[in-house]
Amino acid sequence: MTCDADSRHDTPQQAAERARRAASFEQIGADYERYRPDQPDEATAWMVGEAHHVLDLAAGTGKLTDSLLRLGRQVSAVDPSATMLAELSRKHPGVPCLVGTGESIPLPDDSVDAVVVGSAWQWMDPASTGAELARVLRPGGRLGLSWNGPDRSVDWIAALYAGHRDDSESSRPLIRTQEPEHPGHGFGPMEEMSFRWSRTMTPAQLLAELATHSTWILATAAMRERWSENALRFLGNDPHTAGRQQFSVPQRVRAYRCRAA
């Protein structure tokens, strides 16, 4: 997949909505770190190849940083939220943490071998971010994108995440899946790979993971209460989870990679 990103800047309305949803995570740094899944190292290794110095862009609390460090890579972290970066710094005090965005990366030109973005590419303007990625990556550097969480290709997971809601605002899925927009700016074709694994969780943990997504964070208190009741009712009735204090939750990483010119 290749294209020219220059014609795909956000409209003002799109930019405002992206910013509103991205900023919502400022409220939940500790819960994000506690309840979001770690990324399997094999997925991270596929994304970055042999790259040594990797920028974790939109690093959040450092879920991808954790994996990169286990793989022995040098990491710099950038995120718009100082609160999220504080969680990352608490775990990894030696990792440079800088406040910034995909559209304005506070690193010099040609300074990193790879950039990874975990579950956050959808919050970035593809054209402006593509230009910044081309600037900070060394020639031939990699861009890796991933989305990691419960595998909604599994029927019961898809049903849970749909939420069974009946009001107009909640007719959308709790968490929207979208294919990544290509960064353009001379990047090569995008490759895709899926990695599947499983995670043992309690009903409370799965509900807490649901609550770390922007649609839930930004909903009214009444909607969140109703969604919680619906989710617990579903878990109490579905044969995969009913009557169990713990159960296996199928997970999937959708990973993508491409190279800078």
C-alpha cells in the first residue's frame, strides 16, 4: 500500500475529535499501565527488525518500551501526556521521555533507526506525522504500527465489545478498529502480520480493560454504568466465562511495518 499523504490532512473537525480522544488518556495513566496487555516480543521484533535506536511514539505508559528494552534496544519515548510518561519513567528511569506528538516530534533529523506506534496511529494526522517520521528516521529506517488487545475476530469477544447498547450514541462499537493510513512521504509498501496469544483475566480485570478506551472514558457516568452492567451480564451468561472466577481471553496483535526511502 503506497500513497501520497500530502492530500490527507485532517479537517479541523477531524483534528479536534482526534485531539479530544487522545487527551482523554491523560485521566487514566495508572489504569492503562495496569490493565492494558503487554505486547509479545515476537511482534515487536517483527516490527523493528535489526534497528538499534527506536523511538516509541505515543509511548503512553511504555507498553512497547517494555518490549523493546527486553529485546535490548535503545529507546526514546515521546507522548503528548506528561502523566502517561511519568508512569513510563517510574518503570524505566533511564529512558529519555519527551512531551510531543506525531505531528511535532522533539528529536533531531535522522536520529533514529525505527519508530513504533502502539494502538495510537489513529490519533495522528497521517500527512503531518508522515513528514515528521521521514525527518527523524535515518534512510532505510522502519516504521512499525501495532494494535494489541482482545481478539475481536473471536465471536464472543466481538459480542462483548459491541456492548449490546440501544441508545443512538452507543450504537457504535466501544472500540473502533481501523486499518492504518499509509504515511506517504516516500515510505515503501506496508506489510501486515498477526500474532495471537491469550491472557488469563477475571471479570473485573476485563471490565477495567474496557474502561481504558477513549469511547468509555468520554462517555457520561450513566452510560458507563449501563455499559458495565451489560458487560457483567454478558460475562455471567456466556459459556466461555459464566460462573468462572478467571478465564482465558484470546488476544491479537495486528502489526504493520514499512521502510523509509
